[in-house]
Amino acid sequence: MDVLYWHWWALGLALLVAEMLLPTGFVLLWIGASAIIVGTLSWVLPLAWQLELVLFAVLSLASFLVWKKFRPEVQESDQPMLNRRGQSYVGRTFTLRDPIVNGVGKLRVDDSQWRITGPDVPEGTQVRVIRADGATLHVESL
């Protein structure tokens, strides 16, 4: 069984492409880099394929473990609801300008208008947002 240097390079390239296309969390990046390194070493030095496999396994594992140890920490956002605007309204109270009819109405909040669902109530009623589903706020009357 002959494993040539370009086999390792092809494997490394395939793994790097897979890393770009799949949400693996950088795992394939280190395995692909290890394959490219083994390919380069086998191009420069005559290595038995068994040694190449062992070297590949050791490099893959070592590079992944080093990355795991020294990777940057994921920091929590100081504004967790920034891109979930509807969720930020949960628990807040508003006064209706328009009535809720047949369980559906609209609510103006700041510079936007939201579709709301809840019990039929007249305009001027105070409502509390109890849940947000996409662009629909679910309310209860107070």
C-alpha cells in the first residue's frame, strides 16, 4: 500500500473544505492541517505509511488539544436581546390604541408596529406581553 505525499495533501484540502461547509467548530481544521503537515514531511523524508498514519493521529490529537486549551473564551453579550426585539418586550405593559378584535390586533411600540394576539379588549386597555413568537406578541389584559 503506497500512500504518497499528494494523498495527504488531498485529504488535508478536503478536510479544510469540509470545515468551511460544515458547522464542526474547527475540529476538521486541525485534522486537515495535520494531514497537510504529514504530506509535507513524507515529501521531504521517506516515511513508511504506518509511521505516516501514527504521525497523522498524533498531530491531529495534539493540535486539537492545544487549540481546546488556548482557544478564546466566548463572552456573554451585555445585550442578550439585541437581535430578539420581541423577546425584550415580554413582561412590559402597554396601552392599546386600537382594540383587539377576534383575538387579533396591533400594537405600536416605539417606532414599530406589532401584531398582537389575546383576548378581545377595547382600545385604551392596558395589556402585558406574555410571549413573543417571531413578529407576533401574545398579550393578556390587566
